[in-house]
Amino acid sequence: MIAIIDYGAGNLGSVYKAFRYIGADVEVTADPGVVDRADSLVLPGVGAFSHCMQGLDSVAMTAATRAFIASGRPFLGICVGLQMLFDVSEEMGTTPGLGILPGRVVKFRFGDAIRSPQSAIGNLKVPHIGWNELSFRPDAPLFQGLEQGDRAYFVHSYYPEPADPSDTTATSEYGYDFCCAVQRGNVHATQFHPEKSGGVGLQILRNFTRIAA
């Protein structure tokens, strides 16, 4: 069974429906006991980093999430669910994350130094909303069956900067290249929303389901 953590800040309906669409055995839960019994775990997330961390604490899921990851079972983070894996986020000051992966979560920076009438970067908006191409490591399990340049759907103002470059499994470009997917052992995560990314996203969820089998 795949457990999806309900902590009041995730895109639960779309994630649940996407997993059900591909035939996965999935349950939405705010019960640490269910998480402890699950075969794999999904941590979705939308909104502010600090609010998501507080929500996770409020349902006693912070320790449960860390314990699940430490057990070696497959884990998938989505959007802010990816960001919370890192040491700290600079959103709304400095907020500690779960500390599973070393690194920071930072905001897109399109400063005056790189703006010019000749540069399209001067017209970019934050948050970044829309479809972007993926450049991924061919050996990354989440991206099996996809082609370089396949597109996924993003809604975010912040992105991770892993301290260890080997944790990055995919990048995308919005003014400059940024990390949009990570993996370390049993931990997989995407900055984009696979549940909103059509056939590409469904393939990613199928791949995770196979990992979890």
C-alpha cells in the first residue's frame, strides 16, 4: 500500500486520483500508524514551506516521515514535499526542514545585473507557472520510459540547491538551469507536479509504483 500523508497542505485529491488511475493501492492518511505499516510513502505539498512544516508537526508526521525514510522503504516527495527534505528554506526568513538531504531551498533570482532589453530573462515572472522541459539522468528510476525534453508542470517560486550534486536527477530551465528532481537511495522527489503533468507524470508515478512493489 502507498500512503499519502494528509497534513492539510498537500494537493491530495489530484495525487490520490492519479495513483488510482494507474491502478495503485493507495490511501490518504494522517495516522502515523498507517504510515508505519505502509509499503511506500508520498509527501505532497503546496503553499509556504513554513506552513507545510508546521502542518506536518501538527499531525505528528515529522518523526513518522523521518522514521519511514530511515527504514529504507520507497519515498516520493512532490513540490514542497521535495523542499521539506532539505536542511533549510529561505522562504519567509529561515525555516529548518527535515534534514534528510543536505542543501538549501532558494528563490528564483532575476536581478538587475542580468536584465537587459536583449534578454528574455527580464520578462520572467515569479512564481514560475507552466510546462517546462526536463533534462534527467538516464539511470534515474523515476524517469524510465521518458525522453529527454519531455515536459512537466511547475508551480513554484523556490527550488532546491543540493549540497551534493549527485543527489540531482533532473534539471529544468527558467532563466537558468535549476534542480527539479532528486534521489538519494530510497528517497525520490520532484519539484514539478507529476499528478498534473499528463502522460509524462503518470509514467513517473508508474515508475514509483514499480519501485514500491
